[in-house]
Amino acid sequence: MLIRAEKVIIITEKIISSRIIDYLESMDIKAYTIYKDVSGQGNRDIRSISGGLSRYGENIRLEVIIKDDEKAVKVVEKIYAKYLHSKYAGIIYIEDVRIIKQNEE
Amino acid sequence: MLIRAEKVIIITEKIISSRIIDYLESMDIKAYTIYKDVSGQGNRDIRSISGGLSRYGENIRLEVIIKDDEKAVKVVEKIYAKYLHSKYAGIIYIEDVRIIKQNEE
Amino acid sequence: MLIRAEKVIIITEKIISSRIIDYLESMDIKAYTIYKDVSGQGNRDIRSISGGLSRYGENIRLEVIIKDDEKAVKVVEKIYAKYLHSKYAGIIYIEDVRIIKQNEE
């Protein structure tokens, strides 16, 4: 049986990935997937405080599945405000998914 | 013109990718995309029968588009039961997409 | 606050990526993400005019976020008609996402 869940996707500079993972773990989110071979072009002229440009070099895509929609929105708003609003190049967004309902639920 | 379809995403150990592709082909699903540079951390303490840990090393992301929702759900439940429920580390889920309607449809 | 947007995903041969990016820029779409380590198998027997086969070698996944749904559909139909309908191997589709509402909106 499938249930609805949310996928949060963060594409940003590699330099902040461990801080984002620490934050996710503090929110009890322990499962994630990382894609390393990612490049791109942002639409903002953010010069990252890491010294990178928005036409950024070393990036990652980080994905997590969060069952609770409210929690997913909170995570997105927090990471955006803390890292992506003005300090680092990147984008964050949510997608609806359907996953297997685990027995323990 | 766009029509609704389902995207099935499987992130799992590379060692079972050819068996999953064989199963997909047996279901008449012949088009797929593979992402190789994937790593991650699972939220279950599954020690894979391949010897891998849930903090797994060599992984793939496999994506297929399936037009029929019922078939997509069946594929997800089958792959989960056969490989991901207890034997191998990984996750499987469905996303709604819209694709171009082909002429022959 | 989150608002709805569309994500357009194009998986195709690397050889046409710069032409697709030029087209996206002509449509005022300046932000995109590229995944390079992608392979796959198409369900059509298209022999690309680049000389590639549908069991294609060097591919990319290109993603853009477009706020306006009508514009997203137009972009998908245009790229499909121009490149993927008969000339190059690949797939294009749309997913619904939710993104942060920027202050200037």
C-alpha cells in the first residue's frame, strides 16, 4: 500500500552540505540521497560567502523524504532562510511523492 | 498535448540494478534512465545480503515513466517486496508527471 | 511561504544541451541544473542524427523551474517538436513543485 509523502530537494554548494545534513538530523531526518555530479546556473547574482559565484562549480543535490507536509515546509523555509536567501547559491523545493507504507506505521 | 503519467524512482545498491531492469523489461517497460553518482544514508539498519551497509557505497538511481498508474503501483510494490523490504538498502517511490502524448496513442 | 511552480526535466544527448540552453535563455529562463552522469535506454528506435543510438552514451539531465504552467507546457512542446520528436534520443516531462515565494513577487 502506498501513502503520500513529500520529497525535499536542495541543490546548493557542496561546502554547506554537512551543515544541512546536521540540521536535517537535528530534525530527526536520517535518510537522504546525495547526487554529486551537478552543475548549473542560478538566476540571481549571489556571490557566495564561500567565494563561489552563482555560476557555481562544485555542487550537490540532496534529497530527503518527509512524511509530514507541515514538517517538510518548515525544513524548506528554515534552510532557505539560513543558507539560500542571501549567503549561498542554490535552490530548494518540495515535490509530492507516494511511498510504501511501512508495517510499523 | 500533455498527458498524465507516473515516474517510478528506485535508489538502491548497484548490485541489483540488472535484476531490477530484467523485471522491468518483463513488465514491458523498456525505457529507463540511470544516475550513477549517487550516495546516501538510509534510515534503517539493513545490512545488505550483498555485504553492504545501509550507509551504502555504490548505488544507482533508476527512473522509469509508466503511463498506467495501477501498473506503476504494482511495479513499486513488487520491487519493494522482492528487494528492498529486507534484503537490500534502498528506497522506491512514485511521482506524478506530465509527458507529451505520442501520435500513436 | 511556498508557491506552486513547474519543474521541466529534459534527459537527452549532451550534443544538443547548449542549443537547448540557448532556447531556454531566449524564453527568459536563466536558472537551470545539469546532471552529467546519466545513462539509459530509450523505448524508441531513434538513430540520432548525431550518430548516436537510442541506447545512448553521453547524456545529460537538464532541469529548470518555471513558475507559469502555460509557459512550462509551451517550453516542453517546443523542445519536443524541435529535438526529441525525431532527431535526438531523449525524454521531456513536467513535475509540480512548491518553491519559496521571493520577496519581489
